[in-house]
Amino acid sequence: MLGGKLVAASTLKVAAAAFGVVALSLGGAWAAGIVGAPSVAGVDNAFGPVNESTTTIESDIVVNNPNRSGCGWAG
């Protein structure tokens, strides 16, 4: 009975330590600017071709992505 409680306690300590290491690693990466939320750095809107039934608005958006991996849509 006592052995089962010791195994459960040590397993819980290992899981808590692993969670702590992951949390500190992510927090450190965020503080260093390696990992973060993407943000919009600029927006430019302009009218495109206009006729009697259609008006086109062209938008250029600049996104600042501090993460090393992106979606890769624009190359």
C-alpha cells in the first residue's frame, strides 16, 4: 500500500517538474522575443478600377510575425 503512494507521489513530482520546465522555456522565449503574437504593422488602402456597377478597393497589409515559422503564403 505504501509503495503505491510513493510511486504516485514521484510520478506527480516528475509531471510537475516537466510542466515547470516547459512553462519557463515558453516564458523565456516570449520574453526574448523569439515567440510572440503576430501584429499588423501597417495598412494601405486605395481605390482600384471603378465603373458604373463595381468599385474595387485594394489593400496592402504588413504583418510583423516574430515567430520563426510562418504560413509561407507569400514565399
